[in-house]
Amino acid sequence: MKRKVKEVVAVARRGPAQRAYTDVEIQSVAANIDTDDLKNEMERIRPKLEAVDEDLDAIYKDLTKHINAKAKEGESPTSMKFRFLSAPTEVVVDGDGRIRALRAENTELYKRGEDIAAKGTGTHTDIEVDTIVFAIGDRVDETLGLPCSGTEYVKNPNQDPENPGDEAYQVFDPQTGKLIDGFFVIGWSRKASDGLVGKAKQDGEKGIVAVNHYLEKVAPGSAEGAGAKIAALRELLKSRGIHFIEYSDIQKLEAVEKQEAEKRKAEFFKYSTDKDMLSAIESN
């Protein structure tokens, strides 16, 4: 007999209007939303939402618009609750080392240009739980050197006159008001951790179409001076403090992991952290 989960609490650093899930994603669990608890949660954070001119009634209506949708997996007794404006900071354990709570810093919303962002208040609340599943949102690497806005690189805000849709993949410099020639963002580099693998694949296919449209208009490249160009790229990445690896490093890592597997008499072995992988590369 499968054990049924009584309650799931989704903890979010920002407010309900800043949620990032799609309608398709929420429909699988929407029927489990505890609407009474959601109303109480909205009242709890009402002052903070009204401080940035957010409409609570409209937000609640949008949050619950799919509650009658039937999940593909069938009915579930699990109650789904939300705790907004709560940034997890610590896992609290009992004397036996078992999880008893998630400690979260209370946050508040503020306007940052055209966006709404969250900042910590310095106060904390313990949310009683016995299991924690991390589902932390990502952001693009701001040190890469491309213009950023929020968690994403800046894309062309204007429709491409020749190939509508390509603008979603073209990198844009808001300071000059122009495209950065030859630069494109595709998949999770366009919108970090957005959607499942199938969606990322589809985005990759559309992005490559945009790249091909660009390549049709530029002169063919050549291998002339390739060594100097690669060396210049390495120096640029180093100057920006980016720790990068090359194919030769991958070969070193695979060799070390193969040796480790042989030592352990295992079929294969793989390091599980970036730190361990980089250490293995540097030691070889």
C-alpha cells in the first residue's frame, strides 16, 4: 500500500504575482490547493502586496482558476498550501538529526524599475515540516558580460522586421539601444530553468533557426587565426573571473573517474559535485 502525503507546503521567496510556473504545470496539482488556507495566506501578506499596488482579488482568482482541473494521475488526498514572501535560510533538525522545520526569512516586495523584487526583513519564521524538496529557481551568469535584467539576459524588445520571432533570441544592449551583433541566447540561457526537457529542445530548435537567419546575411568564417581567437577568448574569460574547462579537461576527468571505478571494482564512477570534478582535473 502506497503511503499518502497529507500535506505539501510550497515556500516562495517572492509573492504570488511573481510565481513562475505555467498553467500546464499547475493543472496537475491545482485540484489539491487548500483554498481556505490560501485565503488566510493572502490575508497574512496583504499589507506587503498592497504596498506595491497589487490586486489581491485578481491574484487569488488567477491562483485558483484551475482548481477544477482533473489531474492525469487521478485524485489525491494531499492538501497543497503556499507560504509566500518566505526565503529559506536553514533546515532545522531535532536531537536525532531528523528534519523538524524549515527556517525562512520573511521578505517584502519593492519596485525595482518596472519589476517587482523581494528583499529580506531580518526576521525569521519556522515552518514545521518533516521532508524538504529543493526546487530553487535559477538565473543566468551575470559575469559573462552580456546585459542582464532580473534573472535573464536582455533580449530584443522589438519585432524582427524580416523574421518575426527571432527577436526572442537576439541579445540587446539597452544602453546603446542596439542589438549585440552575432549574439544569441537559446534554451535555459534565454530563460533559466524554464520548462522541461521537451520545451528546452523545442526552444533550441527555434533558436537555431534565428541563428541560421543571421548567418545567411554574413560572410562565411574561416579557420585563419583560429588559435589567436581562441587564446583571446581564454584571456577574456579569465579577466572576468569565469572558471571554464576545455575538452582536454573532460578527457582528464574521465580518465580519473575510470581509475576510481577500477579501484572500487565498480562498473563506473562519477564525481557528484563541481568541486570534486574540478579537483580531479587539477590533480591529473
